[in-house]
Amino acid sequence: MSMSKKGMPTWLNLSGILVLTSGFWACKHDLPEPPPENCQEGKVYYSKDIAPLLLSNCGMPGCHDAATSADGVNLSSYEELMNSGILNPNAPFNGDFWEVLNESDPDKRMPPSGPLSVAQLNLIQQWLSEGAPNSICTEGCDTSQFTWTGVVQPLIQSKCQGCHNASTQNGGINLASYSLVKTQALNGMLNKAIAGSGGVQLMPPGNPLPSCQLSQIQSWIAAGAPEN
Ligand code: HEC
């Protein structure tokens, strides 16, 4: 994973100005959070859609996690994102946040490993057009359901692939396809990572899977990691 200074001039140059002006929109997130609701299909939620995307594609160690906060930008929580001064909820498409994701110059675009997918950008666009709220929903999770296509693949996609694709490969691990995930499932590494056992760091770092999702993946592994 490379993180050249050359690749980040916009964040760097504007951060001073943005710190000075961020007080103008600081009041928005002092409002009470909307109460959690059950996740509805077709709606975008910060908790379900945006947070895992940012953690997996931007908030990794060495980049925009709390410890590194490259160029003063920490994307490890909603509060930190709002405090970073790159996203004004009152003009969400005007700040650096949306700009760097859509940069045509690959040296300035984020993430440095390659652009977000169209589907990911659409999720972010929908969320920004709603004013970037701290929306939280409760995902229905049923431990008796653990198919590859219905459960495991979407989980790996949203919670692991940003840090574990062909270009990022943190820890030398690529989880970008069924056969790659199956290899890690059958050699025991997948379970060690999501359970944080056997001397392996708990994954995703700082954002462990809820127990129901943990159990779903473990049941799928125990069933032989089928492509069902
Ligand atoms: C924010 C980035 C990030 C996310 C998200 C993430 N990982 Fe990792 N992963 C890492 C890093 C960094 C390492 C290397 C850790 C080390 O070497 O100590 C790693 C290492 C691993 C390893 C190898 C461990 C070893 O000791 O060799 C496995 C397996 C793994 N991750 C699985 C997962 C799974 C499964 C998910 C999703 C549930 C996930 N990771 C999500 C960053 C991430």
C-alpha cells in the first residue's frame, strides 16, 4: 500500500482553510441522532453502508485510521469525519470529500489503490444528497442463514475487500473472489481473523463483526465454505 505525499495535495493544501471555516457547519451534528430503525431496502444508512465502506477503503492503518490520520483526516467514525473539515453537510458535494473520490487525476484521487466502484460512489452520492446524516439502522441477522451469495459474500465485500483486494492485499491477503475466500476459509485463517484467535489480529481492525455475523461466517466455514 503506497501513500505518497504527491497523491494528496488537495487534502493537504486546503486543510488549513477548512479548519478555520469548519465552525460554520459544526452545529449540524450537535442535533440529536435519529433513533435506530430496522434497515429498509433501497435506503442508505451511515451505519450499514457508509461506515464499513470508509473503514475498509480509507480508514486502514497507515491511511485515515485514528492513529495515522493522514493529512489530519481521520475517517474512523462519523464524528471524526465531520470534524475533519472535508465534508460540509450543508453543501455536501462542494468539499474535498466528494472531490477526491471523483478526481480524474489518479495522483490526486482517493483511495490511492484505485477508484471506488460505481456502486460504492452511488451509495455515497445518495447519502450526501440526504445531507450526510448519522443514520443508523439495525440489520436483521439470522444465524441459521449462512449462504455464500446471501450472507457471506456481501459481508466480505463491505467489511473486508477494501483492505484485501488485488491492489491492497494487507497482510498478504486477497479476498476479492469466491475461490480466494474459500482458500482462507479452509486453511483456517478466515476464522482466526474474524475471531481474533490463534495469534491473528482481530479483523476488521477496530471494528469487529457483531456476534451474529461472526456466527454466520463460522457456520459457512464449518459447512465446507460452499459456493451456494
Ligand atoms: C481497515 C483495513 C482492514 C479491514 C477492513 C480488514 N483487514 Fe484484514 N488485515 C488488515 C491488515 C493491516 C492486516 C495485516 C495485519 C498484520 O500483519 O498484523 C490484515 C491481515 C488479515 C489477515 C492475515 C492475518 C495474518 O496474521 O496473517 C486475514 C486472514 C485478514 N486480515 C482477514 C480479514 C477479514 C476476513 C476481514 C473482514 C471481516 C478483514 N481482514 C478486514 C487490514 C484490514
